[in-house]
Amino acid sequence: MSAPRRAAALVALLGTLFLLGGAATVSAHSAVRDTDPREGSVLKSAPREVTMTFTESVGITDDSLRVLSPENRRVNAGDTQHVPGRSDTVRVRLNDDLPDGTFTVAWRVVSADSHPISGAFTFSIGKPSETTVPVSVEPAVNPASGALYDIARYAAYAAVSLLLGVAVFVLACSPSSAEPLRGLVRAGWWTLLATTVALVFLRGPYERGTGPSTVFDPALIENTLTSRPGWALLARLALLAAAAVFLVRTEAALRRSVEPKPAVLAVGGFLAVALAVTWAVAEHASAGIQVPAAMTSSVLHLLAMAVWLGGLGALLTVLHRSSTPLAATSVTRFSRIAFTSVTVLVLTGVYQSWRGLGSWDAVFGTSYGRILVVKVCAVVALLAAAAFSRRWTARLSHDVEQPAQKPVPEAAPEPVPEAVPELEKVGAGGRAAAGNTVPSAAERRPASVSASVTETTAETTAETTAEAAREAAREATAETTVGSPSAPSEPSASPSASSSASAPEEAGVRHRSLRRSVLAEVVVGVAVLVITTVLTGTQPGRAELETAAAESTAAAADGPTASTTLIPFDVGTPGGHGKVQIVLEPGRVGENTVEAVIIGPDGGVATVPEIRLSFTLDSQKIGPIDAGLTNKGGYWGTESLNLPLAGTWTMKVTVRTTDIDQVSETRRVKIAR
């Protein structure tokens, strides 16, 4: 396998490993702020509708909210709709004359940044029913559909980097031969086209949580094409068609690296920006705070990433595969472009990090922050590799400029004796022919002197000619190209033959070092690209902390979230006294767990035949609700105590020590919302 193919295989393998390691279901980017009816509440009369409010705007379908009766029948009276003027609030009307019992609301919506979320909650009418609908809350995204969708997203990012980065390298850096890069441009275009089409079909199963078998479902495709992510994908397909025309029209630039006209650069720039916008409108930038600034930053970030990483791939390909040596001016131009791209990446990255995190607590306290730290470390490694590349580029550029700055002394012409015309005869007939009759001034000299002068002149001239040829071959590599030991050059005299001989060796070492550093940049760049894609599928730290803070504030305002109550008891028989410790967690509306432990007279854990526990809310005339404790072996407990309303409840515990001896005690506990 050739070196370029080994390098490409290494990069592809690294990318695949990151894909397999990072193709996990994305985190939700929106959260439930409130529901009406509240979760776990008990209503005196049936509500007319169910309303849900989220932390950001959400997308819905006709059945985003499904309300199920105790008998597991749908009681929706219509389709799910947004509340007028509220993109973050949805509702569904209910049938009239609903029976008493516990109802289950199963919901599924799409966050503003295009990621689906789902869940379920319950409320009761009259009183909670003994059995509720068995709802299994499945993942928001089907694992198989989610994996395929993520792979297509990763490939789309890589393809746009290849397409834009290589095109910019050819048009801006003017390599001596663009022939090896034509395949990269075509690969980027076709890959981006294929992944975009795949995303159109996979978007429906991804949003609905269905398997890959539904990719061609007409209803899902129609829903995708009428949503904002679908519009972005359609726009991307149209822009790819325009990009194909643009690439065909600029075939001369891709083949011969001719200087592009300003109009060509303007058209190419517009297409590049428009392609980047199709990502920004469907990712984090489209939701949250400062949307216009975030959209602009996202577009610049994507373009800078594509120009840098795609350009690195182009540079690596030319260094390995081009039959024409790469001009040092092209390397220098790309070095400047890469520096500008890195500057843009740093500035936009800092802004996006601040927008996504919001505080220092989110750096290590959220998944988004921890992934961002990994990305920063990878970017630092990438910058280190880039620094090595810039160093080798500077040295190669110095090799090009140094011969032009050093004056080349002209060799003094050596006197040529009049016997020089006899060189051919001397070479053909040996020294004996030097004395032959020749009509020249040499005949007037003694034969021995003439032969000696002729022989010496021939040897000196031959040596001078050979030395000049060797000097020209040694110094040709530093004249106009990088790393070519056989490029043509003007012969120049060198005072030191040994230093001239080492020049091409040093140039070759620097050329190989540049290739290795560029390969390292490409490998680390692939890792950065994959981490970035994973980051776009993670809930921003700011949103995660805001949701947690809202829940914590609500819980703190309503009262404690857990309670431990120690109740003394005495049945009036010898040894029939002690304490019962009751732990109620979380002590909020909805499902709670209860653990009841008997502490005997000696302070150790004791066992009793039975413990009963009930709760009554006198202010609302609810109860008593039996906790249904069961013997867990050493303690009595339950995990399914449903308390429907917040308030101060009366907790009654009955401890039976024998078949006929028992005692009941009461305490008041506060249940939060």
C-alpha cells in the first residue's frame, strides 16, 4: 500500500473509531417547565384540555400529546396544537364526561435545535385509580435510527470540510498541479449529496422514535419536508446543484491553477456561506439567547473549520501524490489562511462556549462542559501540530529566498590556448597525436611544449565543465520548488563543495517533516471534527443548569423534598414498646418510596408481624390512602406510594406486635409539589 493510501486509511480508521464510540443517543435540548394538570395531581372535575410548557420552543405533530384513560383508551378530542402566540407551549383538547381515575399523558416533541424528546406523566380525576395505564417510556430516539442518523451527520460534516477546504486551497493557494485534488473535490460533493439525501429519509424515524424500516413511510417524509430541518436539507440539495455548476465552470482553475476572477470568488463565497447556514438553522444556534449573533458565529465557525481541516487534507494529498513539486509560495499562502481560520475558530469558539455554558459551574458539572473540555484539549494538540507545520514551512521558504539574496560571483574566464581545437584529435588519438601537423600557431612551438599545453588544457576544461554541472544539479532544488532535488536552476559557483552537497539533503528532511506534521494535523483534526459533532448533539450546559435550578427553586418554595420521622409507640405489654422510623422520599407530589424500620427497646432493629401506613389530606378531603407496605426482610416498605396533591398530610402508622396487640400513632408531614 502506498504512503498516501496508508495515511488515508489511518485517518478513516480513526474517524470510524470515534464514530462507533460517539454514536450514542443525543441528550434532550429542551425540558418540561410546567404542565396543566400538574403531574400526580387529583382534580375534583375533569379538565377540558392538557397543556405543557417547555423551556424553549418545540415542534409538534398531530399526536405529540396522547392522553390515555384508566382503561388505556385515547381521550383526545383533537390534534395537538401550539397555544396561540406561544411556540413553547402545546395543548390538546379532551373528550367530555371523562370517568374518574388516573389518566396518563404520553408526549413527544422536537426541540428548537431539532432533537426529539419524550416522556409521560399522570393526573387523576376524583381519586386515583387502583391500576394505571402501563406506559413504558421508550427512548426518545430509536437506537438503530439514531445511530444511522448520527453517522450521516458525521459524514456530512466531513464532506463539507473536504468540499470547501479543498476548493479554497486550489483557488487561493494556486498549487502547481491541481490534478490530485480533483478527486477530493468530487468525493466531498458526492458524499455531501448522499448524506443529505439520507438525512431527509432518516429524519422521520429519528423524530418519531421508529426503526429504520419506516424510512420510506410517506407520512414521515411529508412531515420532514414541512419542518424547519427538512427545509434546511432541501436548501442544501439546491445549493449542491449550484455548487456542481460552479465546479464545472471552474474546471480550468482546478486543472491548471489559474488565477480566479473576483466574480468567481464571489460566487464561491456565497455558496460556501449558504451551505454553512443550512447547518446553523437546525442546530444550537437556532435556539436560546442571542439567536442572530449565534447564527453568525456558527456560520463563521463552520467555514473556518472547513477551510482549515479541508485545506490540510488538500496539502497532505499534494505533498504525497503530486507529480509536480509544490511551490513554497503555495505552502506559505495556506499557512496564512490556516492562521486566519484558527483565529476565527478561537473567537467564535469562545463565544459559543460562553453561550452554551453560561457559568463556570457548567464546565465540569454538565455533560456539555465536559465534552467541551475534551474538545479544547484536542484543539490544543491540533495547534501544536500546526506550529510544527508553520516552522517547517518557514524553513522551506527561507531555503527558497536565500539563494536569491546571495550574489553569485562570475567565474573568471580562463585563457584558452590556441591548441584547444586539437582536443578532438587528442581525445581520439592519444597524446602521440598532439605533435601532428596542424595549421596553427602551435606548430611554431616545440612539439613537447605544444603537447603538454594541449593535454593540460583538455583535462582542466573537462573538470571545470563536470564540476559546473554537479553544482547546478545540487542547487536546483532551492531555486523555485519545495523538496525537488532535480528542478532546473542556474549554475552558481560555491566556495564549499561539501555545504552544497548537504543542501538537498536538508531540504528533503524538511520536506518529509512537513508531511509528517501535516498528517498529524489531519489526524487530530478528524478527532476535533467528531468531538464537535458529538457536542452539537448534547444539551447545552446553560439549559441543563437552568432546568435544574428551576426544579430546585420550585421544590424549595414548596417545602422539603424528603422526610424522616421517628415515632415512639407502646402497646402496653412487656417488651411491646419502641420506635418506628419512617423515611419518605422524595416527599413530593407523585410517586414516593417509603421505608419503615422498628427500633426495639434495646436500640437495635426489631421485627414485628405487621406495619400499616396511611396518608390523609384533611383540607382537600382526600384519603386515607393506604401506602401498602410489604415486608422487605428487616424493614417494611413500598416504592409506589402516589400522593396527588401538595400540602400538609396526616400520616398514620399502625404497629402490630402480636396477633392481638397493636397501636396507632399519627404525625403530620409536608408534601411538596
